[in-house]
Amino acid sequence: MGKILEKTLKDALKEDKITMGAKQVLNSLKSSKLVIMSKSVQKEMFAKIESDAKKENIPLVNFQGTSVALGKLCGLQFRISTISFTSLSDANIKSILKDMETEEKKWVV
């Protein structure tokens, strides 16, 4: 998975600039800059977060791994289905989106 995302996640976690968990992210979308969702998010919750993020013009990244992999990427010992960044520069957002787009192309055959 993207090194830029991994570094940004760990930095944001240290600075307490992220919200974890689908329900918490949904409740704090207005203050979010970027949302990352794993494959483990339930379809109904995924659709709700996706539609609310579109309404608020918040970029959404579909993480190609499970909630276990997303937790490990953060350096944590538990599953994380959804993460939102509450503070992130536009340059970092663009870098993550570009990096994730490149990753997705690798998976498409």
C-alpha cells in the first residue's frame, strides 16, 4: 500500500488529527478533509458515508485491504474500517489520491 498514506496516517495519529470508526467518521464528516474506507465497511454504511462525503465535497479513498490491514497500516493492534483526516494539507490530499489511483491501476487486469 502507498507509503505516502502510511506516513500521513502515522503522523496524523501522533498529532490526533484523525477520526476512526464508521459511525464516528459519519458524525464528524463536516470537519473532515479526506475519508479512507476499507473493504470491511458494511454496504449500507459505505453508501451513507459515500453520499454524505459527496455532499460535503470530501474526497473518498477506497482502501484495497481489510480493516485489519488498515489498522496495521496505522501501526495499531486492532481493526479500523474507516478513517477521516480532520487536518490535512491540500498537497497531501492530492499526493494520497494520486498514489491510491496508481495502486488501483495495478489491481486492474
